Amino acid sequence: MIQKGLKGIVAAETLISHIDGEKGELIYRGYEIGKLTNRYSFEEVAYLLWHGYLPDEVQLRALKNELMSNRDLPENMKKLIDLLPSGMDLMSVMRTAISAEGGNFNYGWKPTVSQAIRITALAPTIIAYRKRQLESKEFVPPLNELDHVANYLYMLNGSVPLDAHVEVLETYMILTLEHGMNASTFSARVTASTESDLVSAVSSAIGTMKGPLHGGAPSGVIELLDEIAAVGDAEKVMRDKISKGERLMGFGHRVYKTHDPRAIALKAKLWELVGQDAWLDLAMDAEKTAVRVLEELKPGRSLYTNVEFYAAAIMKAINMEADLFTPTFTASRIVGWTAHILEQSENNTIYRPQSKYIGTLK
Ligand code: ACO
């Protein structure tokens, strides 16, 4: 029997995270996600995912220092980014720059936590360097007194960010650090399973993340909401799309058959940040309409908002432009990918499924 898209197939055992799609639960290393977002920082949760336990003060300080000391882009990476065509999308720039990082150190088998930390530290600087270059603005070097998330916003905007903006982005980044055997993580594990290096595995994952059915959805959400605002009739826009066989971006999930807990947490955070707001009202109305329309036109498919729906709203609330959505998601998911790459390397079997030949014999 063939399981198209490997639906429902268990491909590995993991200690990193657990998703209960029926109950709408997400657990990182034994901790329910809602217990992590309001108590711990990006760095603490990243440490948890890499090591399996939360850091004490000394371990946390050491991780922060290691992230800080790896934030600067190597000169060859800057030169490479400078040479890339200006029309190249940011995800492709990230994939290319991180791929080039493979030449800077000896990233051989087996992968290490230090390598994971280095790639995690570099990702926001790559995004900010390129984004400011495209806007003809001067590069803003990392500011070492700022933690990971605050420094990312600082490098993008050139000013120390508001605490509220850091808090909301940090919540989003913690919620998206890790998510089981999703397409990009699977891709990373497949590459790592050949005993290839960590940089190659992360590059594979970035290529997978880029697609609109995975990490590329948030910009589609903004387009959907903009279209609803322009037409002034959410139901009509949604019915038209579905009748043309299109998907409503930000809805549906392979695993969650109820509300995505990350979408619920983001919606609450967003409400805390912006309160009553025309754009948030539009998003919440669109959510209600979409769930009703999808229930009618796609009965039994259990389609609700996924993390991308409110992620798009979060990014808009902190004035992050749409081309930064998927790269920002990637900058956090690198932690989950590298945790999986490390886990794969501990007890490795190469991934090698089979295909069924349906051609003829000539
Ligand atoms: N809008 C309309 N119909 C949908 C949607 C949607 N967003 N999602 C699924 N469906 C329908 C499909 O058309 C299909 O209908 P059919 O049975 O009549 O053919 C049915 O629901 C099942 O769809 P599948 O694609 O088989 O479901 P799957 O679990 O494989 O897909 C996916 C999950 C890819 C996320 C899908 O729901 C989708 O395309 N959503 C829109 C894109 C999106 O928001 N992606 C972000 C996901 S979250 C993340 O990656 C971080």
C-alpha cells in the first residue's frame, strides 16, 4: 500500500517534541508549549531542545555568549550575498549563504551543538544584512548587550526595539522552534541520515521550508486578508477561491485536526499587544468565516487556523514586512532542525523508502 505524502507514517522515534493533533497539544521535551512561552526566553527553550533539559544560570550565560560570539557574518559570506541578484528571494539568499558557511569550518560528520549554535546565531544576521542591502540602507552590526530576538529586530531596524515587540516576536519564535516530523525537519533528517554535514542538512531544510504549503504561507495570509479588505466580503472571496480549487492560506494542518495550539497562543499575545484594532478584527472575522465556509464546502476535513494565520498578523503588528515572514520562521526553526540532526546522528539509519514502478516494460 502507498501512503501518499507519507501520511500517518511514523518515520522515527524522538525525544524532542510531541504533537497530539486530536487534542491540539504541542510538547517540547516534556513541557507543554504554553508553559514555556510565558516563562522562558528563546535561548532557554533552544537549550532545552538541544540538550533535553532547561539550563541553569551558568549554562544560559554560556549559551548567550556563544550565540553572541557567532553573530558576525564572515567576510566571504558578505561578499557572496553582495553578488547575489537583487531579485533573489530572501529564502534563497539564506539557503545560499548558509550553504557557503559549510566552507568556513570543518562541518564533517558528526554534527555538534556548537555547530547548531553557530548557524542559529548567523541566520538573523544574514536576513538583516540582506534586507537592509535591498533597502539601500547601511548594515547594522549586532549589538552585544541585546539577546537573540531583540538583536534581530535591532539589526533589521537600526534602533533598540520596544520591549512589547521583542516579547511578541519571542513568543512567535519559541512557538515555531520545533514541530515534530514536518516536511523541512524530515528533509533535514534525510540529509543527515546519509552522514552528510549539519550545514548541508540545514540547507536542504531551508529549501523545503520555502514552499507555500509549508513555511511560505504567511505572505499568502496577508494577500488573503488584503483581498478580503478590498472586496469587503470575506465569504465571497473564500467561496470563490475554494470553487477554483485554491486553498485558504493559514488554514488546515496535516497533524492538527482541531485548533493549532500555536495559533491560539499567538492570537492571545496579539490581543495583549494591540487590543482593539481594525486589522486584527478583520483577521478574527476572517477566521470565523473561513471555519464556517470550510465546514460547509470541505465537510469532515477539520480545517482550522494554523500557526501561519496569526503569525502573519503578529508580523504585521510589529511592522515586519511580508518578505521577512518565512525567513524569520526559518531563523527559529533552525533550532528544531539542528536538534533533530543531532538526534539522527546519535542512532543513525539512512532513510531509503521505496517507490512502486507503474510504467510499462518496453
Ligand atoms: N483551504 C481549502 N481547502 C483545504 C485547505 C485549505 N487551507 N487545506 C486542506 N484543504 C482541503 C483539500 O483541498 C482537501 O480537499 P479534498 O479532500 O476535497 O481534496 C482536504 O482538505 C485535505 O487536504 P490535504 O492537502 O490532503 O491535507 P494535508 O493534510 O495533506 O495538507 C496542508 C495540510 C498542506 C497544510 C493544507 O491544509 C494546506 O495546503 N493549507 C494551506 C497552506 C498553509 O496554510 N500552510 C501552512 C501549514 S502550517 C506550517 O507548515 C508551519
